[in-house]
Amino acid sequence: MSTKLILNPDCMLYEMKGKALYSSRQVAEEFDKRHDNILRTIDELPHLSFEVSDGLIERKNALSDETVRLLAGQTIEEFYKANFFEDKYKDSSGKKNRQVLMTRKGSMLIVMGFNGRKATAIKIGLLNRFEAMEEFIFSLNSARMEYPALTEAIYNAREEPKPHHFINEADMINRIVLGMSAKKFREEAGIKKGESIRPYLTTEQIRNIETLQRVDIGLIVGGIEFQARKEMLSNYINRLMLKQAA
């Protein structure tokens, strides 16, 4: 896969093109299995037969050459293509090795056969992580969608808007929420220049940025000057964070 994978620090799941993904390596590590065995299980999927009951996927013992229907009329081939993605990772020696990335449905299909109290607890935790990750991706996309509205508000509020007006506004919100500029955050996180920092933030940070963008739009439209907006937004986020901690 050519698209860069980003590991969310809260959910410990990957984000790629709006999808929450779990890796075959994580399956092996968290369920105490051999990675080559996990890969073998994944590779066998297109040759197995499945049936669906009440939205749950159940694997049948018999192999079948017939077209198998999954979920909303999907064949096993369609299901596999939509939920499993080939990838490479570098080990400690720098060698590239194979891993497979999986959606929530793909992950559940692989781990559903793991039994025992520990495995059950991990599966429940994994479902919760996927839910949290999907919420994070929703907030991430919402923050991205809000930014053009903020840009438009700045543009309409000034007779001759300059590039630094837009840069300063985004920088102000980043400093309030993150305690540093995007440039500083990139340096500390080892992110390349010009790359968006949003996917590297926590869910709470994304939510707070999204909230401040919306509030800032109202303040700009209301004609509040920059320094006053900065103080108002800082006070607002401080109250919000105290409320979240309570």
C-alpha cells in the first residue's frame, strides 16, 4: 500500500483513507499467536465457506467452490477485497516483511475463533477500540470540513485578506489546544514538513480543535478582533477541559 499509515495513540489502531485498521501483527502480539499462522489463516479465507445469521459471520467447516454470500449480498471474494489489505513493515533490522491490515469486520472474522477468558476480554476491548477509532475519524473529518468555513469567514471579514491572516488563525487554535504551533508539533513528533498534524492528534485534541474552529467562526463574523478572540477562545477551552475532567 502506498498510502501512509498513521497509528492513533489512543486507540492503537491505524487510519488510512478514512478507515480504521488493525494489523495481522497486532493480532499475533495481542492474542499471543505466531504471525505466520495468522497470515496463513487470512490467506485461507477466500477458500472457505461462510454463512450469516443475524448479522454475525459464522465460518462453516466444509470447503466450497460455490459463490458464498456475505452480509449484504457480498461474495467471499468481495468481502475479502473490501476488508483485507496487503502491506509491508520494517522489522528491527530494517528488512521489509508482509503484514495484512483489516477493517473491523475483517478483524472480527479472524479473531472470533480465539477462545478463553483472556481472548474474550481482548476481543471486547478491540471492539471498543474500533468504536473509539471510528469516532476519532468522524471528528477528524469534521474538523477538516470545518476549516474551509473558517477560511471563508476570515476572507469575508477582511477587505484585503493576506496569507498570514489564515496562518495566524490556524496557529492560534493549535497553540490553544496543543500548547504549541503545528511546526513545533511536527518537530517533536517527527512529522515531515507540510504534512497535516491532524491524524497524529488524540481524539480529545481533535474535538477541541473542531469546537474552537466553530466558535472562532462566530467570533470572526461578529467582528471580534484577533487578540480578543484569542483570549475568549483560551478561556472557553479552559472551561471545557475542566468540565471534561470533572
